[in-house]
Amino acid sequence: MAMTRLQAILACFGCTDSPRKSPPLASYHDEKQALLASYQALPVPQVADNVVATVLSTKLTGPALHMQLNRIVGATGWTEKLANWILEKLSAALQQSHDNLGPTIRDAYHKACEVANGIEGFVVEHPVFCTVIALGVLMIIAPWVLEALGFAELGPVEGTFASWWQSTYAGIVPKGSLFSFFQRLGMVWH
């Protein structure tokens, strides 16, 4: 008994004259494979399609929706380019029939319409109407997308859509303008 123990210990150090059996390679083949996830990034338009499809059909709100959308966006994160694509696709989707909208987006759409109609001097025939509604819907459902467009808590972020829009006012943003409305939304959603 003691001899077999000694032989087992010596076999661990390679000190025996019996040929050493190496462990089968297959058992260690992909030992760390699970730790290294192979990430295949989807094109931004496809990610935007997936996000908009989820937003249009979901019943989730708040943190649950945020988690689901973060899973769709993946490791690339919420970029300005993605936010612009989402805004464009959501605007197009909201111009179509509202019969297929999920309950969350339908409620958000109606709330955003009420707010947009309440803006002083807002004309329904204005060509930016659907964009305003889409941004309002995004504010209610996914406010972090507005931040990706550059509407941050401390003001427009340099080099973003929001800063470009602000530059069109030549430094004087009128009270009650659409820009001031969305900037206020970006500042208070936290």
C-alpha cells in the first residue's frame, strides 16, 4: 500500500522508470474557450433594426427594457451613429400605421404627441413632426439614446448631433424651441 502511494507521488514528478501517461489532449483542448467569447459585431443598421423592432413590440419598461436593449446593442455600445439610425428608423416606423404598436410604445407615443402639441408655436404640418415624436418616444422609453445623440446632463456634448444642432442657432437658442425642449429632456432624465 505504501509502495503504490510512493509510486503515485513519484509519477507526478516524472521520477519513475515506467512510461509516463500524458493526459488526453482532448480533455484540455478548449479549457479556456468558454472564457473567450467570439464576438461578431452586427452592422449598425441591423442593430438599429433590432432595437426598433424590440421597442415597437415590447411590453417591458424601465430597467428591464434597458437590459434587453443593451443585450441587442452588445459590446459596441450606444454610439451617436447607432442613435441616429434608431431615430431615423423609429421616425419611419411611427409614420406608418399604429395598429401593430406594442402597449409601451403606444403609451409613449401618445404622451410624446401631447408634449409636442403643447410646444409654443408648434405647427403639426411641420416636417420635423415625426422626428419630434420619435425623440419624445425615445425620451420616455430609452432616455440613454438621447444622451448618445449628445443631449447630456450638462449640456450638448461637443462633436455630436446636439452640438451641431445648437451651432445652427449661432449661440442664441430661443426659449421654447425644439432644441431647448430636447436639451431640457436630456438634462433631467437622470
